[in-house]
Amino acid sequence: MATIIIRVSEETKAKIDKYKINVNETVCSLLDRYLSELESRDLADRLELLRERVGDAVDPGLVAGLVREDRERR
């Protein structure tokens, strides 16, 4: 596992302490969700490029279904 260090303001640190936030768990969860969204966007972009290349040979409903299926797996 890799280590990432961040700097936050004293005010933010005080709030983290006040609410007893598990920073590691919270940041990991948020990063996982953000990266999943980025990967989904990337997949949608690549599928769109593929659709443009093959024209009407690919059903837009199929593309939407594949994107939805990929998102649900994550």
C-alpha cells in the first residue's frame, strides 16, 4: 500500500478532530468513488469513439447498457 501525505488548514484539522473522522478511510473511499467515475467517463468516451468509427453498426442502447453494467460492477 502506498502512502500519500496531505496538508490541511488548522481549521480543517480541528474539525476532523471534533468529528473524529477517520481520514484514511474517508479519503480512500472518496478517491475510490472519484476514480471509478473517471474510469466510467473514460469508458464512455472510448465507446463513443468506437461508435463514431463503426457508424450505425453499434446500437446506442447497447452502448448505454454496457456503460451501466460496468458502473454497477464497481
